[in-house]
Amino acid sequence: MAQDNVDVIQTAWDAFGRGDIDKATSVADPSAEFFAPQSLPWGGTYHGPEGFKELLGKIVGNFDKFDAKPEKVLGADDDHVVVVVRFTARTKGGEDIDGQAVWLYKMRNGQVVRGDAFIDTARILEALG
């Protein structure tokens, strides 16, 4: 089951990389919750596939340029997938950012039921000014 979950998440990240947000967010269960640090402009709790789409849109929308690629997609156990992401971005003020984030996904029946983003919020906020 863990490998299947890894494949689900890898497929979603591949879709995100191609700009296919609908495919990327289709992995979310209708009851899913996604959490981003409250201190960020897009911070908060988002619900279901539409909420996941809103979260990703807000992240990307805060930058002139944004690219995120998973370096590792790991099955932590039968129900969790950890993704280590390398991202590069250019703020609307022209500052370049290069960093890492970690996403932790809880899975059930091949769908995400919870997603938590972990990132250096201080660095992001400094760059966004």
C-alpha cells in the first residue's frame, strides 16, 4: 500500500510541475484538510480538492515565477508519504528565493486526507517584504 501511495503523490507532483493543477489536486479526498503555516500570506487550513487548489493557487500567485520539484518522495509507513521539495521563486519585488520545503501527507484508500507543509517561513516573509 505504501508504494501505491508514493505513486499517487509522485503523479500529483508531476502534474503540478506541468501546471496541471486539476490533476495535482484530484488526489485530495473530499474530506481532506491541508495546513500551511499561519504566518505566511497563504497560511491557513484548506478543505477538499477545491481547498487544495486554492492553496496552491495562492502560493504560486504570490510570486512572479515559481518552480517546485520533489527531491524525494518517501513512503513513511502504510498511511504517510513524505516529500522533500526544492523550490525556486522570484518575488513580485524581484528577489530570488531558493529553498526547501517538506510536505507530509496522510493517505486513505489512495487519496490524501491530510497534508501539512513545513517551510522556513522567516526566509519567505523576508523575501516577500
